[in-house]
Amino acid sequence: MFDVIIAGGGPTGLMLAAELRLHDVDVLVLDKEAAPSDQSRAQGLHARSIEVMAQRGLLDRFLPLGQKFAVGGFFAGIDRPWPDRLDTAHSYVLAIPQTTTERLLTEHATALGTEIRRGLELVGLTQDEDGVTAELADGTHLRSRYLVGCDGGRSTVRKLLGVAFPGEPATTETLLGHVEVAVPHETLMAGIAEARKTQLRFGAMPLGDGLYRVIVPAAGLAEDRTVAPTLDELKQQVRAVAGTDFGIHSPRWLSRFGDGTRLAERYRVDRVLLAGDAAHIHPPTGGQGLNLGIQDAFNLGWKLAAQVAGWAPEGLLDSYHTERHPVAATVLDNTRAQMELLSTTPGARAVRRLLTELMDFEEVNRHLIEKITATGIRYDFGDGHELLGRRLRDIGLKRGRLYDLTHAGRGLLLDRTGRLSVDGWSDRIDHVVDVTEELDAPAVLLRPDGHVAWVGGDQQDLLAHLPTWFGAPTP
């Protein structure tokens, strides 16, 4: 029997597997595809996901393979500067293809001991008091204590659980192609700039080696969105918007996506959980989908590991839904808003002009970009210090940086007083005595995901709060 089976070997599933392996959880990842995808739907990591990689010591692997950007336009394409004073040490977007992200996460997860089996499709599941039985398409059965569906927007796990997926079906569709063009780069960019005066959902991004990622509205809704568009269909729509197809040719990949927006009613049904697109789908505006899934996994991993290890306090695993469901609801709302702002109707354009004016105010600009980058998230841990419930940025310490201390995925007591102790919890929490001018508090207790669970300087108060997140002390 495995401790955890993960259905789906995309970024969410791979991140979750790695987080579980940090705590010696026996993990199996199942993926129905025989080989990793060569298609890059997502093209970048936002600040919070970059922080996640830094927290686990992975960022140095990602940076050489991506490109940093700190430019405006991420909220509905509104051209305003990247905000100052974003609360992160990584105030940029890292442009990096999804295929590269998946490869690096695969290497990370397998180095930690994750077993990945490809070409195996989950078609059924049952659960009881002791575990979950997964039925595969080849007729074999596998047993685990828990199972997590990270199997995408058409999630088989979610459907087998019977979890409702309320929301709105797609009303518009967009075509996407990785293609070459027959005109100079400057001609293409000038043509796109002119066309975007009337159609903001049209664009192209260079991918290198003469390849471009072209996005354009479809003529209507396809009966089956899993069927890729043809090159002629893509060219026809580009001509309809720009008056020319720029000599598009030699497609490497063609796809289509809609603006359907849905959120799973529950993220947990007993021993089975949902994460990533299996739990939520939304338009790709703002580039939040892959990032949201990675951050789901980062929240869930240590909690599920604690449950497997037997020290999780009551309600810890349920806090995954309590914390992440509202975050996804907020993302769905901001993508809905962005899609409206990209509309060509007079009313939507009037609202866009007004919001563009408001984004000239630094506070408004920063607030909207915090939504996109997930740096503004604060989980509800009750009343208290302003840091409570927020993740702590990578602050500088006398002996290095904070995130250098979090690679093992354990809790962390950062103690500026030298008078505190985590005796009884040292198997789950690292105690670091150091000084910093970047922290306005005597001490902070960080969960393994970097969110602040306690702020103070009193030992008795700390002892009262430790069991909330880290269970009973070890005898």
C-alpha cells in the first residue's frame, strides 16, 4: 500500500509529490499520458510561485532557463508600470515554458524518491476507513491511504467523487498556435499593435528560433474543444482581426481554450482530495492557472504529510479547503473581471478607461498586481499582528536569507530574542536565533508553507499556539 497516490503528473501533481517526499511519504504519481507533454500552455511563474521555488532551494535551477520581466500589462492587458514596493524579494515575472517547469519539477520529485508511472489511466476509485482503491484502465488495482486528483479541468477523480463543479460554461473561445511567420518581427509587432486598438484578445509573443505564440479570438464555440483548430482556421481568424495573416506557417502546436469558469464545491471527500485545475478552471487571463495549482500543492503537501505521519492536529487537513477555496474564488472573480475588460463593447471599454485612470494610483496598481502574483494572500488565522496569516517574504538575516532555512519543508521559529524554545516539537520545527532589521517583531513562527502562524515574544503564549498547527509535542 502507498501512503498517497497522485492522479496527474503535471506541475501541481509533481509539486505535491515533492512536498510529500520531503517528509518521507511513500508517493506514487500516475499519469495517463505515455510521455510528458511537449505543449506549453503556461508561459511563466508569478512572484509567489517564484518564492515557492526559492523556499525549497529550486530557484537557481529555474532562473537560468527563464527571463525576468517587471513590466505592466498583466491585469487585463492594461498598460501601467510594474508597481513599486511589492511585498516580495522577487518582484518580477519569470517567463519560462510550462514544459521546462514540468521537467525541473520532475527532476526534483524523482530525486526525492517519487515513483512516476506513465501510460496508466485511473478509471475508478472506492474508499473505506483504511484507504482508497484506485482502479486503472488495464484492470489492475492499487491501494493507498490517500489519493489526490491533480488530473486537470476534466478531472476523472472529481467526477468519480461526484463533487459538484458549479460555475459558468464557456461563452467565448480563443485559438492558440505556436507558428512561424513570413514577415519581419517589426512588421508583425506593428500589425498587432494596430489590431489591438480594436481587439485586445489578439497578440503574439516570440518564443525563440523564429517561433511565435499567436492568440486570437475564435469565430465561435467548437462542439468539441479537445479537437485542435486547423492552421487555416487560425489564419482566417488572424486575417479577420488584423487584415493579414502575416504568412503564418509551420505550426508546432495548435489548440483552443474557452472562458469557462468553475470551482469545485469541496476540495476533500474523506481520503480523496482535489488540487489544481481539478478543483478550479478559469480563463488564462493574467497567467494564473499553473501558479494557482503549484500553490495549492504547497499548501496541501505538509498538511497531508502530517496526517500520514499521525501528528496532524484535528482540522489541519480540512484547513486545505478552508484556505485555498477562497483563494481560487478570488482568482475566478478577477479573471471574470479581466475578460469583461477585454470585451469590445462600448460599456466594457468605458469601464476599462476608468480603471486605467485608477491604476495611475500606486495603491490601486499594486493591489491588482498582488491579486495576479498571489502576494496579497492572507489566510484567516483570527485577530492579531498584521503579519499573522501572511507569508513572510525572503528577508535578510545576519547569517544569510530566510528562505535558505526553509528547504526541508519544516516549520520554523525565527527568534530574535534567544529566549524561546520549541522543545517537544523539534522533530517538526527548526529553531533559528538570528537578528534582522527587516522584521518588526520579537519572533515569528512559520508553517512549512511560509505563512506566519504566530507572532510574539512570550514562551507561554508560543506553547499555547504550537499545537494548533504542529500537533501535540513528542513525549
